[in-house]
Amino acid sequence: MHLLDSLEQRKLVKRIKSKADRRSHALHLTAQGETALTKFKRLADEHERHVEEKIGKANRERLLQILGCFT
């Protein structure tokens, strides 16, 4: 919950009580959260391109295979 509290305090998400279940909340991105998510996706794409430039497409794909073993 600490992570959600932090995101909510930074106005990136908001919790909306469920109409069907009083114990439950839906989590929604705010406009500020949408902007941050767009920025993070752009940065992730830039990082992926940078990695591929450094190690090549085949090695990047192999690296992703290896890292996938950890999940």
C-alpha cells in the first residue's frame, strides 16, 4: 500500500470506491499520471534503442531471453 499511497500523494493516481463493493477501490491514472506514463514509455523506448545500438539486435533478443528466465 505504501507504493499506492506515494503515487496518490504525488497525484499520479486516484482511488475511486467501487459502487458494487464498499471494500474495494478502482485505481485510475490522473492526467498528471498519464503524462508521466507517456514520458516513462518514451524513456524506456529510448533505452531499448540504445541497448540495441550497443549490443546488436540478436544479442538484445538473447539478453531478453536470459532475463526472462528470472520471472
